[in-house]
Amino acid sequence: MDSVLNRTVARIRSLPGFPDFQAGVKHVLCSTVLSVLGPAFEVVGRHVPEFRKEIESWEEGRRFSLGVLPKGPAITLEKRGNTIHYLGKGLRSPHITMSFKNYDSALLVLMSVMGSHQAFAENRILVEGDLAKTMEINRVVNIVNANLLPGMVVKKVLKGPPKMTLKNYVNKGKVYAGLVPAVVRHLI
Amino acid sequence: MIPHYYQHFCPVKILSGHNAVSNIPYEMDILGCRRAMVVTDKGVVDAGLINLVREAFADSDKEIACVFDEAPPDSSNRLVNKLAKLFEKEKCDCFLAVGGGSALDTAKGANIVISEGTDDILSLQGNEIIKKALLPMIAVPTTSGTGSEVTKVAVIYNEEKNVKMAFVSDRLYPRVAVLDSRMTMTVPPKLTAATGMDALTHAMEAYTCLQKNPIDDVFARAAIELIRKYLVRAVENGRDEEARLGMANASLLAGIAFSNSMVGMIHALAHACGGVCHVPHGMANAILLPHGLEYNISGIPRYIAELSGMLGGSIEYMEEKEQAMVTVSLVKNLLGRVSRISGLPVRLRDAGVTEDKLPAIASAAINDGAMAFNPVEVSYDEALEVLKKAY
């Protein structure tokens, strides 16, 4: 059975144009997840006090982007007041740029196979800008992940998954409820 | 356990021996260089170490074009710009950095400015941002601890913004590292102890952090075994050539390991102790090492347990956590022993840290880049707890 499957996969891979098709699929996947992740920062910021506490000390107007090299999708976010705003797709004059080296590395993190700390450790992410501020951003990314992903996945991708209290479950519910409208609002 | 992905890179040619400095002109020839800019500090000049380097050039067609001896403890953007201008004025074609981490960082910083053709080094901070090939650099360490001669990092202080900027790039590796026992002979016992414990921290964190991999494990193991054999000897008798060369090699091996595997919470806390209370880096690492290892036992007991064998402990019949505590105890014993000989403090309170500064240190530590590579998550409260234990 395995050999049949392997042969089929090998045949598909040898089809003309397959590498381009595969790259296109990876692009769409990365782009889609980033389109959800951007608004997720706003929603988590609205409902999770730890998030707001974490960005309290950030300077106003700090802009950072997450993207894929060399010319893959990217999103830019900005700290305004006590939350983070999603500025939309593309690089919009960020102070700090965090870029995955390629689609494969990006997908490992964006599809929650691997945590961002592990991706940093494996040299999958390049950082342009202040490394100390990148650490602060990474902690916020972890808070977003903790409130966005199912518990089992959170345990896998975070080094220190938060202890879930009733209040945390309620906040997570609010995040889920607010996410779809936020994504739609940014799409239209 | 084999990691599912890792990278290892070290393009540095290594010369090690009791008169290794003599080979520098020949290495310059191989690199196609003729005029070296020596970057060092006043302490190194006063100790007569630059004379040893000058002697090496006496019968050579290569020359020392200029000696820049103003490398401060924290290299700054103003200074690297000044050095870059001097380098161009003197028509030098390579850097010869002689000193501790700051002299090497100063040379690396000036090298970035010259090669990238900019006077705004701030725009290049981050990892792998430097795109242009740097000029050749030969590194001669005069302490055995930082491992800067084989690392891809430079830390430069930004005077205008009052922050330390970190530059990480494969292009920052020196081309040649020269380990000469004579260059570390004059280091006093306390500094020998602190830098030796710094090297031990590099090796132990490289062996236990997230980027741990089979190649760097080999370097880390070799470093720990050399430190076990030579650190006490070097602290007891600074003129012991074999011990000095052994420690220089240990520092280099640990440097290769941590430049690839990176370091974790102990370094993050030590950097913060330096930033907030000006505790020397090696001293802070020495004090925090056993406490950091103890904290990480909850996540990686096996790796910490394995370290005990390298430090000379028994590795039989114990549970992992129990064996890991043996490692912590062996590190404490080593620290205690070098402390008794040299006067190196073993508590933060004896190193100039006051209790009211601990929250500020914890706060700075959790934003340190090294914290990302620690195998166990460290929150502000947990960092503060570790600092209180070390206090």
C-alpha cells in the first residue's frame, strides 16, 4: 500500500509544472493564514488583558511585519494606544521585519506544526531591526497563538502554555466569536 | 535525539600553540593582505602583549600600519566610525584584533561600516542583514572566555539612543583565530576564573538549548572536559602554559558551539545584570550558571544529567533529575573552588547587585534575544525567582 502511495506521489511530482503549482498552493496558504493572523492581533488585543499588559511598555507607533522571503506575502501591524492594529498586506515601513526564509519554513509555523521559538532556533526566521523588541513581539505572537489555537496544539507549539482558567476560556470564546467579523471587515 | 533541522557553520582557521602569534604575517600573506590595523585596548598594550605581536612582524614584509588602542569595555557606534575612517586613511587591508570581546567587537563593527559603505550602522542591526563580504580579520584573544574569535556576533553600543545593538551574521566570523598561551599569561586569577566560568556557561548552554545539535555537542563536550582539567590550574598558577593554552582552546570550542547552538536564560540574565548593575559578563554567568541549570531541569533533565559525566561525576544508577542535580552540585563545587582561590563572588549581592534592582534585571532579561533559545519558558516572575536564589 505504501509503495503504491509513494509511486503515485512520485508521479504527481514529476508532472510538468508541478513545482510551480506547489509553490502557488504554498503562497495561497501562507497568504490566507497571514490574512487571519493580522486581524487576530486586533481581536485578541480587545479581549485578552495579558496582551494589553504585554504591549503597555511599547513605544507608540511601533510597526512590525511578518512575511515570507524572497517575495512572498507579508502583513504589517502597528501599536496604537493599548492595542495592535492590522495595517494590511505588504510591508508598510515597518521598524522590525520578521521574515521566514521560504514557504516551507513559514508553513511549519503558520500551520502550527512548530512554535515561533523553535523556528528562531532553527534559523528559519530572519530579523531586521532591534532584537530586544523582536523578543517582545514574539511574546505577543505567543499570546495570540494561545488564544487562537486549540489547547492540544497550544501545548505543542508553545514552550510554556498558559494555565487555562474559566476566565481564559471565556476570553478565548470571545476571540473566536470576534475573529470572523474582523477578518471579513479587513477583506472588504 | 537528532534534531529534525539544524545548521552549523564555522569558517575560521585556527592556530593554537605557545608561539602561534609568529604565524600571523604568513596568514596575512595567504589572505592577500599587507597592512594590518591592530585594534586593541590600553590594558593589552600596558601588559606588553602588542610587543609580542610586533616581534612577529620584525622579519616579515607585512606591516602593522596602525595600532588603535582605544577599544572601550562597550564598543560604540561613534568609535567604530572613527576606527573605520582611520583604517581608510592608513590604507590598511585587514584587521588584527588583539584583546577581549570588546576589541573584537570594535573591529567587527568598523569592518561592517567599511564594507557596507555606511556610517549608519544602526540600519544593519538584526540577523543576517549584512550583505557584503567583510574585509579579512585576524583575532587574537587575550582572555579565555568570550569565544569572540569564532563567533558571528558583534554588540555595539548606540550612544545617541542609549541601547546596545546586536549584529548577527555569518559574515562576521574572523578569518583566522590565533590562540597563543603567552597572550593570556598576565590575566589575573579573578578574571581568569570569571572568563573560564563564562566559557563553561557557553558550553553548557550550547549543550542544553533549543538549537542543540550533534556537531555542537561535540565541541561543547570537548570544551567542558578541558575546563574541568585546566580551569583550576590556570587560576592557581597563571604562568602554567599548558593550562593557559588548554583554557584558550576550551573557550574557542565553547565559542564555536554557542555561535551555532546559541545560549539561553543564563546569558539573558547575565546580560541584564551587566546592563542594569554593570556586573562583568563572565562574573554574572559564573554566579547564575548553577541556578539557571537548576531551573531548566524541569524541561530537559536528561541533557543536564549528561553534563555531570563531562565534569567528572559518576553517571550510573541515578534517575535523570537526581543526576541533573549532581551536575548542578559539581558546577557549584567548581565555582566554589575557583572562588576560594581567586575571590570571585558566588552571589549577586557580592558582585554589586542590590536587591531593589532585581525586578529591573528580570524585566530586561525576558527581552534578551538569548531567552528565545532557552529550552524552558521563563516569565518575568520566574526570572525574578532565579535572580533571588542567586542573590
